[in-house]
Amino acid sequence: MEPVEKNHDVQNLKSEVEYRTRLQEISNKIYSAARIDEIFIDLKDEITALFACERLTIYYVDGIKRELVSRFKSGEEIGEIRVPISPGSIAGYSVFNQKLVNVGNVYDDAELKKIDPALGFDKSWDKKSGFVTRQVLVVPIIYKSFLLGALQLINRKDGTVFDERDEVYVTELAEVLGIALHNQKRLASSKRVTKFDYLLENHILTQKELNDAVALARNRKENIEKILLDDFKIDKKHIGESLARFYKVSFQPYDDAVPIPTDLLHGLKVGFMRANFWVPVGTENDEPRIAIDNPHDLQRLSEIRALFPDKSPVFSFCFKEDIRRFIDRFTQADHQQGLSMDDILSQLQDAEEEEEESQSALSEESSAVVQLVNKVVLDSFARGASDIHIEPYPGKQNTQIRVRVDGACTLYQTIPYSYRNAIVSRIKIMADLDIAERRKPQDGKIKFKKYGGKDIELRVATVPTQGGLEDVVMRILAAGEPIPLDKMGFSDRNYENFVQTIQQPYGIIFVCGPTGSGKTTTLHSALGFINKPERKIWTAEDPVEITQKGLRQVQVMPKIGFDFAAAMRSFLRADPDVIMVGEMRDKETTQIGIEASLTGHLVFSTLHTNSAPESVTRLLDMGMDPFNFADAILCILAQRLVRTLCKNCKEAYHPTREEYDEIVRDYGEEGEFEEHTGIRYTDSLELRRPKGCDRCNQTGYAGRMGLHELLVGTDTVKRLIQRKAPMEEIRDLAIEEGMRTLKQDGIIKVFGGHTDLLQVRKVCIK
């Protein structure tokens, strides 16, 4: 036995010496390499042979996105691998916890959960490549306290698990890599500073790729930034950040939400800015902030400073095409008037006294005020705004103009304080309001076609504010065709029930929600669905926003006594099949509506309530007879509009268990979410999140969709209404019968990839 044991020890010793010798050779080659990325092409076979494994991956840390990026890997089936630094993946877990991970079978969930309950293996990589992963050994690459990446070995060739010796040697190799990567980064930082150092240091681009891009740019005679964008698919914001760091200034991307800096643009020549690629974009600590394509051009900087005496302009780097877009938006000509904002403002003379301002509103300067108001309306309409807010401030503070797009207000531009009374007076004239009355609110309408060419209708409200001033809010009415009902974002259950309900011969249907939640749009879509030649449909609206052929639409005029109740009474004498009333805001209108529905008519209307069950108690509190109301009610639809993720740039991601649990808690009672939706937490579960691109102005959101809560008037619900049951009891019964609350519908749409939980929480509570 003794000679055998001795021989065995000798063999182990020889193997150990050979192993260490080969490891030392690999380490020496790494230390002596000029470029580490390229040395791995030669070392790939040596490292995989050393560990007797099939594949090797070197990850670098992308510090911006908090991801691991494969900068070298064997196997060419997949171009690039990106893994979040989180416990959800094996490599991500290793780096997140800064410890070695050795897995014998990645498909054994029990083994993964033993390491960490949140740990999983993304099987989609194997499906994409056709390669089957079994054993994985990962160790983080760290230099002192700096986390630089990870070294991953895949599949022992003999099918066995990576052993303790492999763990020791792969840790040593990772230490060698850590020192080499740190040294390379340190040497790079001591070299001459170049425009793209930021991309190289953060491993967004390799030196070889940059050299290739330079060669391509030279051959095609194109800008290198364009080559990086188009050919190498580098994100524009990364290139911008890299150039800004080179110039030692901030980066200014194009943003449609940047308000027009009217006071800075005043007196500047548009042609001069366009030819020299610079434009003011706002102020920073009361100093003008200038976007320019080359903040190192001393001659241009000197010329710009001369245009702003007594000021110290702050410069930001901006791409040439973005500067052109800023100039176009800030100074875009009004096609009807042929004048830019600067041309209009230059026609207006400053007035020091408010009395002079008021008198000047209709003097020879009024033509410029007309052009200014027209431009504000046309620009807001072009941006898809729903509301325009004119907000004057006391003293010599500038007047702000804000616009609401997709439910969110943004500053559109500022107007010098001396024009505030002239603007308000002009809008009052257009809306046929009393320009002398400044102490009480007024409301009216503007048919913009006769003033500005475009067929736009605006609803105007003036409100007296402190300092003897007036705010003006103009709502741009959404004229046009109704949206088809199947494009409204209904869930399958809500769509089927709602369509079935609106085809009933008689009864009453309510759509409820706050102002601007799309109630009128939904009603018109429902009417469009049932609008057939055999049906006579009357509508009473204030105002008539959407027109449909086949409907007989009436504009109510409360000022002369022709209100919703009067319109309803006249409709009942005009042989209707269907009646739509814009709003039931009083007992009389509601009473007539319920009576009409009981006498063989289908009635549609809106209510300003927060949820469908609340609408029942609100109507009963108005004094409605519970038996008549229970007989009449067909359904109540509560609605909200939620901002949707930009279809162009939204990105998929695998949520953590904690994030999933938080969303499920918001949905309702434990187990309710999985029971209702059948969605469970798995390794393949994906959600979508905002990213930001030029199309959505870097917000990550574009457009809106409906969230719905449909309470159907079933026999059991009608019985609860008859006995005036509490709202909670009605809601619980409706949920039991299949109703989903607004928040529950929103969460289902979060899992459908349309929006995120933050936006759902912004518009609904339950």
C-alpha cells in the first residue's frame, strides 16, 4: 500500500506544479499585454485547457447602467451579453455579493435556491445559442475596493463539478486580471486626453472599435460621432457625455420640454446663431446658459460673450443637429403671419405702467399681440397639448406660459412682464369676454379658425389672481373622429361586458372620473359602436368636441336657460332611441335621465366621481329613488388616463422578487393577484421600464391609455342598491363577480408591458 500511496502523492505534486506553472505563464502574458481585450484571443485556449472547461467569459462592469457586459467570450452565437448586477443571475449575484459562486447544475432550481432564494438562471441564453450550460464557476474581478468585472468558466469537459483547486486558481487568475485592468485604466488616464476616453474607460467602446470607427470616418469622409451612432450603435447620450467631459462642460441634449428663453433670444440674429452653431437654452444661477458644438472655440466664445454684456455666459456641449432643432423650435415662423417669436416681440414696446399696458392692447401694437397669441396656440396644438396656462406674476416678474401634454404640465416659455395685460385682453376679445371686468372669473370659447387659420376650438376660463392680475387657461378641444371601441385599451372582460351593455334597448349607463380622464371620448366611442341608421341618437354636450355623422348633437347654453335638463326634456319630445347627456350634475337632470331610461330609452351620461361603486352612493345621496335607479342602471364605468411607456425605447427587464411582491401587494389581498391573472414569479417573467429617446424627449413615456373599472348592474348589485347598501359592500360584491378596480386594471397593464407602477399610482388610489 505504501508505494502506491507514495506514487499517488508524487502524481498530485507533479500535477500541482504543472498547474501552477501554466497559471504563471498565463499571468505573465496578461501583465505584459498592451491591450488586455486582444490578449484573450490568444489566451482563450490556454485558460480553458487549464481548467478543462468548454467556455470562458470575461465581464466588465458598465458603471452607468449597473450591468455586467461581456467584453470577451468564447462562442460566437450571441454578439453581446448584458447581465444586471443583482442577485437574479449567477454572474450578477457573484458581483453583487463580491464572492465566488460554484454551481454544479444551473438547471437545478433547488441548488440555486440553496445559494440564495432570489438566484435564478436565465435559460433564454441557451435557447438563443443552442449551447447547453451545466456547470458554472464565477468569481468577481476586484482590485482593492474597485469592482471591475467577473471571470466565468462554463462546463467541465468531463461533466464533473468544478473542484476546490479550480476555485483557488480561478480566484488567483481574477486577482491577476484585477491588477492588469487597474494598471491599464491608470495608464490610459495618464495619456493624452481624447474625446472618447469616457467611452473607453466605461467599456462602452473598445480601443479596437474606436480605431475602426476612426478609419471608417476617414474613408467615408463622415463625422466620427455619426459613425459611432449609426455603425457601432453607441447611445447618443453616452457620446454626448464623453464629448462634454472632454470639453469640461455639461452636456445639453435636445429636449422638447426646455422652455423658450424669450428674454435671452430678444435681439439675437437667428442666422448668426444657425451659422455658428450656438443657442441660449436658459439660465444657470442667473447667467445665460449657451449650447454650443465646440466650447473650445475661443473666437466664437468671445463673440457670444460680447452679445451678453454684464453677464458671464455658461457653456454646454450640444450636437450640431440638436442646436438646429433648438433654434427651429425657439424661433419657428408662424406660417399664417410669417414671423418668428423674436420678430413679434421686437414689435412690442415695453410699457412701465399697467394703465398704459391696458390701453396699448388695442392700439397700433395690437397686431403684434395678435401674432404672439396665435403663435402660442398653434405651437401648443402642434405639441399635442390639451391645455394652455397663461400665468402672470406681480411686479416685474415675467409671465409664464405652461402647457399640459399627456397629463403633465411643462413650461413652454416666459414672456416679459410688460406684455401680460395685452395678452390677456387679446384672449378675452377672441373669446367675446368683457375686457374691462378683471375682478371676477369669466368663461367663453374661441373658434380659432377665423383668427389663426387652423380649425381649432378652445374653451377659455379667466381667474382673477393676487396683485390685480388674471390667469387664463385655454383648453384645446379634441375635435375629430371617435376612437374605435376596441382601440380604447379595455381588458377582454371589460370590453365584452361593456359592448353587451351598450347594445341593450333601454337603461342608463354612466362613465365617471375627474376632468380630463377621457369620459367624453369613451361615450363617443360607445355611440360610434351603436350608431346605425335605424337608431335615432340625440346628444346634449357642453361643448360639442367630437362630431359624428348620424348623431343629432346639441350645444347647451346655460346662460340663456338651455341647460342639460332643458335639453333632455326637448329630446324626449323628439322620438329618441338613445340619449347622451354630457354631465348629470344636478338632481333634475339625473331624475329625467332615470325616467327616460325606464320609459324605453338608452341613456348615456358622465359623473364626476372617483370610482364606480362610489357613483351609486352619490346618485342615491342626490335623492334618486333606489328602486327606480336599480331598475334603470345597466353599468357604471370608472376611468382614468395613465401615461404609457414609449414604444420606441421601453426596455424589458426581469423584476426582483421584492419588486414583484410590492406590485402584488398593491393589487389586493394575498393570493388574489395570482388567482385573478394566473401570473406567477418565474425566471422568465419580464416587465418594461422607461429608458428615454429622442422621440419621447428622453422621458421614457409617450401617449396615454385608459384604466377601467366596470360595475355591471347584475341582479345581486341591483338588490344592494334597492336597500341602500354601503359602498364597501357594493364594491366587495362587484369584485367577487369579476370587477377589477382601477388600480388592479392598471397593474394588469403593467404586466402587459404598457406602463409602470409609478404612473398607475399617480392616477388612482384603489
